[in-house]
Amino acid sequence: MARAWYSSAEVPFNTDLKERTNAKVKPSDFHIGMEFTSDADRFRCTDIGQRTIVAIRIDSVSVTTLTETGKHSTRVLNEADAHAQGWFLGPPYAVAEVVFDENDLPAFCAIEDFGSIRE
């Protein structure tokens, strides 16, 4: 049976502190397309390296455009609107990819496909 992993803010009440501290999340615990959270942000894994993972943020997209008058206009799309407009199609992606290294990984919480995470 696969074990779920959580950020420190989301650890279930009945999870032993020693178990949480000893849990090591590795890049090999991820797969492309897997969704996870870090703090309040939601991401989708797009690439996996030896000691890093690469992901796009999918909970919101900030879109900045230059108006005809030379001013910047910024709007924020929610996940549904950004998905409908194709912002998450790729590679290449229309949104920035973020690189997380092995020191960032313990702060993540998987929100999809616990079966792919090692025990």
C-alpha cells in the first residue's frame, strides 16, 4: 500500500512526528503529470531530473499585456479559465516552469495518484 506524504501544515493529526521527519520525498516519487501542492500553490510535474523536478503552477495564471497606450495590464486567471484557454498545454508551456531541488521536496503534498508514490 502506498503511503501519502504531506507538507508540515497538512499532516494528519494521527501521523507520528518521527514518521513525518524520517519521510524522504525523492524526485523518483514523482511522475510527469502528477499534481501536488506546496504551501497554498498547486503544481503539475512536467519533468524529472536526478535531484530536481520541474513543474508548472496550475491554480492560477497571472497574465500581463501591454496596452496600445504603453501601459501594462495584469489579470489573474483561475485554473478553469487558464485550462480552457490552453495555458497548460505543452511542452513547450505558455506558463513558466519552476525547478524544485531536493531540498524543496519535503514541503510538498501529493494530491493525485498516491499509488505511484513509493512506500
